[in-house]
Amino acid sequence: MSDEHHLLTADVAQVLLRANGAALCVRRNPDATLAPGQLTVVGGHLEAGEPLDRAARREAEEETGVRISPEHQEFVGLVHHHAAGGLDRITAVFVAQSWIGEPHNAEPGKHEGLFWVSMEKPPPDCHPYTAAIFQMLTEGPSYRALNWPSSEGAQ
């Protein structure tokens, strides 16, 4: 695929945190198109005319039923994921440590359930993209480039 035809999409991730470094994840249904049967962070696609922070709050409400106010949401980084021959993704990652409501599986047609997982030791069924977000949050830096081929001569 030539550079001029390479596709890019913007996503958002809203990571809900609680004490002891645990983050709320959704487990995708086994028949899901993206990450079937795997644990992923709360998030999704940007809608037309929607700012990143608002999209992350919307996704949190759609997937977990919680409402996050802008003052309780913090931008923490970007992940740029390359998919050879596919759709590259830039994901804006936000964190919330407080919210209104009790998290629950608000999209049972898409997700099997919600699970609190350790960001320092994600389980093996955690999607690699989610594990990279956790690594970024726990170790830094605030930008990750994933799956990009190394350039010749790059160090």
C-alpha cells in the first residue's frame, strides 16, 4: 500500500483507575471483529465533530454506564499503532480516577463483562494494544509507536 493511500483513524481510550494500579477493562465477545475474547481498555472511535476528551467520556458512559466530568479526566498520552496493509490508529489516552455511577457492562451485546486488571501485570488475555497503554501509564513515556517497521540504519 502506498503512503498516499494509507488509511488512518482516530480513537480514544478512557482508562478508569482505582487504587493499587488497577484499570477497568471490557472483555470483548468471542465473535467481536476487534480483539475477540480479549480484555481491552474502555474506548472507541471518534465521531464526526467530536473533541477527543468528550469522545473518551462518551465511550466510558456507553461501555460502563459511568459519567466522567471534564475536571476529573486527564490526558496522559498518545499511541500510534501501525497495521501493515490495514488501518493505522492514533489513540488519545485519558485517565479518570473518579466518576459518577457504578461501572457495569452497559453493552452486553458487545462485551462479556467488565474486569479490574493490574496495569503492572496485565493478564495473558489482555490485548497487546491495551498492555502497551498500561505500560505507557506505568513506565512512560507518554507516546508509544506500536508495530512500526524499523528503518534501515535506525538504531
